[in-house]
Amino acid sequence: MRPTRREFLIGSVGIGLVSAVPMGSASATPAMLEEAIRNVLGESNLQKGKITLEVPPLVENGNAVPLTIIVDSPMTEADHVKAIHVFNEKNPQPHVISVALGPRAGKASVATRIKLADTQRIVGIAEMSDGSFWTDEANVIVTIAACVEDVN
Amino acid sequence: MARTLINVPAKAKRGEVIEIKTLISHPMESGYRVGTSGTMIPRDIIRRFVCTYNGGEVFRAELSPAIAANPFISFFTVATESGMIAFEWRGDNGFAASEHAAITVE
């Protein structure tokens, strides 16, 4: 549901973004991305490395973009990947996929196909069994957008 | 029942890491598109995917509208024992589908 003008203004003032968010825009913002990531992290810090996002740098059709996430981990009982989260910057919602893994996975690698509404940044986060979080980013150029196109 | 396509090796060595590929037919309607009548098309997506190996959960995914239509998910698991690998999808409007594949571990 699109927020009313009043709700929108109240919400925007709270996060100081009145001018940054166009009214009625069906697009997530970097602030929404940050918030979604913060919800996953809690008080923990994000470190670069260990996780790799494999996604083509340029795609013609944003309706199905192959995405492979690989995390460097021995996947043992003592040291394994607990979860992988993927977020995007400009789709209507920042969340893409969250997966729960364990030592039974043997290998921390997941592949899927995603929709991208615009040329944008994708962020992957790996949560390890020791409580640390690792991140990687990928930039994708999209020529035909998905998610919000009209059906005609 | 939605059509599904599962790729699980029929045989594996004990302890071998096997790749599992799954595909299910589903529109994954994002809820952000405007239809021919000018109104928003309501959201209709798969929210959850779970894979169990002889009853024990080995993989779980939470999907958002950003997953492409006909969701494809591929992941790995360790072949521990012979038995059944089961898959379950759940989504909006009471959507539910399940599939299973047998595996022989030597």
C-alpha cells in the first residue's frame, strides 16, 4: 500500500530523507538497503571478504538474472556458514533472498535467478557460526528492467 | 499442483558433496506491476522453500518478490545415507507444493 502524504512525511522526517525519496516511487533507496542490512546484522560489524557474488556485469533482461553466491568456509560443525542474505538497492523491496545452511551443506554455494528493476548494486552477506558477518558487492547494468514494468 | 523439476544424483558415495537443483513453475508476481485494467496486480509469490534429507532439514530459503518467475534454486548437501530427499515450497494464497527424490549412498 502506498503511504498517505501525512504518513510519508512523518516517516521521512524521522530518518531525515524528505528530499531524497521521490513521492510514490516504487523503488528501494540506499537508506532502505542500509536498514535491511542493519536488521540482519544487529550490533555486529560487517567485514569484507569470504563471500563472492557471481552475477553477469551486464544483463539485457532484468527478469531473470543468474546469481551464484559462494562462501569460503570449511563447513564443519565448528566453522560453517549459518545463513546467506542478498539485498539490492533499487528494486521495490531491498530483500532478495535469505538462505539457512549448516554443516550438512558440505559446500556453501547457492544459485538462483533474480529480478532486477534497474542498473544497481547487489549486496551479499554471509553469517558465520562464530557470529561474524562477511560481505561482498556486485554492480549490474540492466537494459530491460523487471518487477515494475506494466502489462500491456 | 505446480510442475517441478528436480535434479538429484541417483547414486553417491558416502560423504560426497552433491549438488541439488530445483525448479518450480510459479509466476512470482511481484505486486508492483500495473495490469491491463490499470490496477495493481496483487502479489503472488513463493515465500519459503525447505529441503529435508530423511526428515532432517538441510536447506531453507526465504524468497522475496525479487526472485525470478519459476524459481530456480541450486545448493549442495552431503550424501550421508540412502533415503529420500524431500522438497517443499509454500507461498501466497495458500500455495503449497512438494516433491521428493530417492538417493542411494554406497
